[in-house]
Amino acid sequence: MKTVLSFLALAFLALPTTAQNQEVEIKVNKLTDHVYMLVGRGGNIGLSVGEDGAFMIDDQYAPLTPKILEAIKTVTDKPVKFLVNTHWHGDHTGGNENMSKEGTIIVAHKNVRARMSVEQFNKDWNRTTPASPKAALPVVTFSEDLTIHLNGEDIMIFHVHNAHTDGDAMVYFTQSNVLHMGDTYFQGKYPFIDLNSGGSIEGYINASKKALMLINDETIIIPGHRDQSNKKELQGYVSMLEELKASVSEAIAQGKSEEEVTNDTSLTKKYDDADYGSWFIKPNVMRRTLYRSLKDSNQE
Ligand SMILES: [Zn+2]
């Protein structure tokens, strides 16, 4: 168990070195006539371009900023006016300091600024993240939602409670019909639910349900990680989470311990067989996270 965890912690911590960065290519995927998804290393970047300027969602790691800006230049000659962070994790906010030096206004939920302002310690992963420099902090924060009117589009930014963290925001381009879900969606794979940052399985499911109420069959979804997706896939994802939540809740009700739930492969077998556990969050980590999240909520 310990080996598995340290391996995962390493994967999570795997910040790109300079040598590795030279190999990272920023791919620009055109989703609609003015909305793009940029893929490099770290969280998927959303981008809207037009006459008012560029609007960006998440910025991966600091050393990648020059490459990201170069990629943006291939689709617009306008500067990035606004940048939204979907949550505080370093693979989504690492470029903040560089971007603010470019003159970009950074926007995020108030808990993103609060967490980035002080050192964070994650006990599940035994990982300390230092406080961010002032220039990296979001300068516009909100509690529930915020709308930015740019490039002929109403861009809705809204908070979902205690899902991946306690500061998650989704961004919906209402005219283009594109939704960036941040890490409240790991397309096709088990999610990372950061319990130490206020995440919970309950909130994670509710976040997806909120997204489902907003979108239709034509909506293009940008997940925090992995491939672009759609409503049908997200519905399947919610079913997966609800089934696993029910199985683990039942095991807890039967008095099973954390160890027993973590080791009971039958609880997740259906979705392990469908390849959900083959990426960052392995089946045992998924079961343990579900146990901890549900055990906590039962005690409240
Ligand atoms: Zn994250």
C-alpha cells in the first residue's frame, strides 16, 4: 500500500524539468470558430479568442508559459485579458505568476486565493506546497458565480461546492456551447478527489449533475485532464460514481474497515474492467478515497 501511494505521490509531483519541457508540445485543438483546447502537460487549457482579446482557463506549469503563449499567438495577435483558474492545484495555476506579469487579470473562486496564499499540506499524499508569490494570486475572486462578457459571448464562471477541492469553478461559454469542468471531470478514468482540500464524493457527483442540467447533446466538454467529451459520456461517468458510492456505502454500513474496503476488488470490478482504474487514480486508491469521504460524511 505504502509503495503504491509513494508511486502515486511521485506521479502527482512530477513537475516538468527543463529537459522534459523541451519535449512538451502544446497542441491547439479547435473546438468551435473561436474556442480552443490547448493540451501540453498538466490540466487542459481552454481558450477563447476574438476582437476583445483572449480569455484563458488554467495555465499548466510555469516553465511552459513561453510555449503556451507561442501557441496562443498562432490563433490570435491579441493579449490574454483574463485567466480563470478552475482550482488551486499547481498543474492548473503554475503559470499564474508569468501570466500576471504579461498583464493578464487572474480570476478564481475565493478559496483558490485563500489556499494559494498559505502553505498547503496534503496528508494523504504527504505533500507540502509552499505559498505562492503575490503575483501568482488571483486578483478577482468570487463566491458563487461571475459572468464575463467578451468576444460576443457571455462566459459563465460558477462555483461547485466541495467536489475536487473546495474552490472549484466551471466555465461555460454559453454561445459556443463549450463547458470547461476543471478537475471535477477526468474523462474516462477514476477522479482524483482531493479530500485534504475540501473535496468529497458527494460534491463531486453534485458538480457533474449541475453540469448536466446546463448542457445539451451538442455541448463540447473540456475535462481537467484527458480527452474532450460530451453529455452522454458525462452521464455514464455520473452513473459510475453513483454505483461506486452505493457499493462502498453498503460496505461501510456492514461495518467494513478502511483496510477491508481498500482491498476489496469486487467493489470496483465492473469499472476496473472498463479501464477506469488504469490512469492516475488506481482502483485501490479510488476505494480508499470513497471510504474516507463517505465515512467522514456519515460522522457529521
Ligand atoms: Zn486538480
